[in-house]
Amino acid sequence: MFEYAPAPESRSVVSLDASYGLFIDGAFDPAKEGGTFKTVNPATEEVLAEVAAAGPEDVDRAVGAARRAFGPWSALPGAERAKYLFRIARIIQERSRELAVLESLDNGKPIKESRDVDLPLVAAHFFYYAGWADKLAYAGFGPDPRPIGVAGQVIPWNFPLLMLAWKIAPALAAGNTVVLKPAETTPLSALFFADVCRQAELPPGVVNIVTGAGDTGAYLVAHPDVDKVAFTGSTEVGREIARTVAGTGKRLTLELGGKAANIVFDDAPIDQAVEGIVNGIFFNQGHVCCAGSRLLVQESVAGELLDSLKRRMATLRVGDPLDKNTDIGAINSAAQLARITELSEIGGQEGAERWSPACELPERGFWFAPTIFTGVTQAHRIAREEIFGPVLSVLTFRTPAEAIEKANNTPYGLSAGIWTEKGSRILAVADKLRAGVVWANTFNKFDPASPFGGYKESGYGREGGRHGLEAYLA
């Protein structure tokens, strides 16, 4: 492996305050109740800032502000709402370096991913939905679609700013107002987005940000004046939310877990497939709901492909998220590291063979080396449960029918990948896979114009594209 000199992105482009309040009705405000919590850099365990934890009264104030803003905001012509969204998108582009560094500091993801993937997609989503704001009558949802009202949105820690964009951009374009709760381990980019809203002179109350842990999200989801709930996160929490809103008349979309199969047939170009496998499972440390965490490889090429995959894994650089050479950053939290460690140990205990390249992990922070398990059967927990880390389970198959059966043998149905040179095989296999997204000869590609969502325990509803508007229109 080539030796590279460190190339760290400057942290000085981000100016952090010691503490942050809630963003309600266009202003930052301390929590009336609920206290504060600390957010840390997972790469160093350094405390980055103290953040307000919203209690029931704070959530009520945020929802009240969103309700008051709903009338004037929804009454604006679509072209006027679009101007705000375009303005937000441009400001995000102007501040993209600052926001990318902030995201890597608070999340632990490599700067080349936050800079080259997350931030461009965040801006693209606001541009895309700005374009829809004055064309809602032509979106296929009737001649006069109306906004639903106040949207309560709860987002995860793996793509903080991107998940915010997936939810806020279509909601505002459709004329709704928003109360958003970011994850407790990654609240900072949402609070910086609040500043972007002020910079864009978005009317007060249209976007409100309440920070806190699971209790804060529960208050928001259960609030009687919230008309629509959108959640991205674990299947377990998604079930609780579904129980909470059942019978209330609230609209609900859930984007939950996954255990995607990445299927490699014997006619696939090995080098290209290996790059897709690496991108599928090690992108963002495997903290991706649609990660290709199950590799299904045709038995006749399994040896050749695994040898090539191991050689490629040995070149991955694990370390400082702000270093532009880094491929795999820090695990987001101690709790998530414990989860990955536990399931990996269980994989070994159940008889799978574990392999990781030699790599020196930093002494401080939360780290896990890229890992593959071979000799995995469908009964193993590492083949059935979502690990949400840089861990790949490898299974083999002999026929397309066997590959399809194994790929669908999961309670999830979010995504899948197919690697083959035959277009007819791609179409035939994709048609039989129970997955919301199927990539062909690529993986983890996202576009604001494309809908995203799953089947079964991966949730319901779609985000992105024209379909993403439907969840915010009556």
C-alpha cells in the first residue's frame, strides 16, 4: 500500500459554541425543561458542545410555532416557497466545506464522504424539491393537492444532514411546516441548518429543531397537534412509533432497517464487483440502512472474488475522519461499537470464519476494523440481524434461483445489488427480489429524483422523487 502523508481538512472552518439551545419560532432558546446533554467527537471522545434536551413543554412550544406558521406558509404561492428552498440550497453550497467538516466531527464519517457525497446530495434535494413547489398540481396527486399541516420528523445519526434534507425539503415544498428532532449523538448539523434557515430569511416557525434523546422524539410523535410523522431509524423504534400513531389519523412514513443482499454472478467483472462490494458495506463504516451486508457470491468464482476482496480491503485506510486519505472513519458511538463487537463475537462463536486486514486502530475513540465472515449460513445471526457496522457476511449459491431464495430470506426488504454482464439476468432477478431498491452493477447510488423505501420490516412509504411529495400532500 502506498504511504501517504497526512492530509487533514482544517477544523478551523467550523466555529463551535460551548452550548446550543433549541430552535423554535426562528430563534435559539434554552430548554424550559429537560436539561442538557453533551455531544462528542467519536474519533477522539472530545466533547464538542453541550446541547439542550427538549422536554414536553419545549416540544409543545415547537409544535405551536409550526402550527402558527402553517397558515401563512401554506398560503404562499408555490413559486414563493420555491424561492426559499432555492436560497437554502445555495447557502448550503456556499457553506458546504464548513458543514462537511462539522458532520465529520460530530458523526465520525470520513471527510471525503461528507464533502463529496453528503453535502452535494443535501443541496441537490433542496434544489430538486424547490423545482416541484410550483408544480404540485402536475405531480399526479390530483388537480389541487393540499399540504397536510405540521410534520413531526425524527432522523438518525448515520446521515444527519442528508436525512434532514430528505424530510424537510419535500415537506416545505408541499406547504407543510416542520418540527425535526435529530439523533442525540449527531445534533450539531441540524442546529447549523437552523442558522441556514435564518440566513435564508425563512419565516419563523416554518422549521423548528428540537434536540434530545428518545424521550424527546416520543413527545413529538405523540403530540396531538402533529399531523404527519416521518421516521428513519431502527425497526424496533419504528414499531413503537407505529403503535403510538395507530388510530390517531396521523399520516406515517417509516424508513427502517435492512439486511441487503449483494449478489455476484460468475460472469460479473471481478474487479468492478469488488469495488461495489467495498462501497456497499464499508461506505460510512457500514452505518447505512441499505448497506450490502450480505454478500451472495456464485460458488464457482467465490475463491477468486474473496482473494481479490481481501487484497482490496488491505488497502483501506482506517483513521482520522478529517484526513482526506481516510476510507473508514470512527464508529459513531460507544453503544454502537458495543453492538458491532457483540454480533461479531457471536459470528465467530456460531462457527463463521472471521478475517480482517492488518490495521492499527487509534487508541482513543470508537473504532472497528473492516471485517468479513466466510462460512456463513442463513441460520447465523450475522446473516439475519442488522449489524450496522463494517462487517460483511459471505454466503455462496449455485443457481440464480438459490440466490433469489437466499436474498429474500430476511425479514427486511430495503435494498439489493446484482452483478452480472447479462442485462436479461438483471431484469429477471430484480423482478423477483423483495427489495425497495435494486442496484445493477453498482451500489449505494442515490439521486433526489429517485424514490427510496422498503418492504416488510424495512418500513413503508417512499422518500425522494415525486413519490416523496405524496407523503406530505392530502
